[in-house]
Amino acid sequence: MMPMMGMQPQIILLKEGTDTSQGTPQLVSNINACMALADTVRTTLGPRGMDKLIHDDKGHVTISNDGATIMKLLDVVHPAAKTLVDISLSQDAEVCSNA
């Protein structure tokens, strides 16, 4: 019997209560979450872009039509949508740092 060269078993550690769903239902969930986030920002784009009024739980009110600002203020918990928020914030940071 030949030894397994370079192949190690994959061990994945997850926090207790972590959702490990896979397959088509998870794919549909990811798509729906990302589309909901895109729909939130979509109306701020273009020459007829509208402002969004965001009221947080601390009582702060923000009015903005900047997508990165809106995404930063949203409390996103879905992992796929959270990735979009992180991408938006890193892109905004890169553009602002080079301005």
C-alpha cells in the first residue's frame, strides 16, 4: 500500500451553532441576500439617484446617496452579503487613499 503523498485530511473547525447548509438552497439564499443588498443601493445610482435616510438604534440619522456609506451603516449578517459590504468598503478605502 502506497502512502498518501501530499494529501492530508481536511479538518474544519466551526463555532457551535454555525449553519453548514450546502447545495442549491444555500446558493439561492446567497443570491437573494446579495440581490436585496443591491436593490437597497440601486436607487441611489444615476442622474436621478435618490438619497437614503438611515436611522440606527442609537438615534443617529444619516442621509446619503453614497453606496459605500449606506452599506457601512447597514447591519448585514448574511455571509455572502457581508462579503459584498466588505468589498465595497475596501474599494472605497482604496479610492479615498489614492485621491
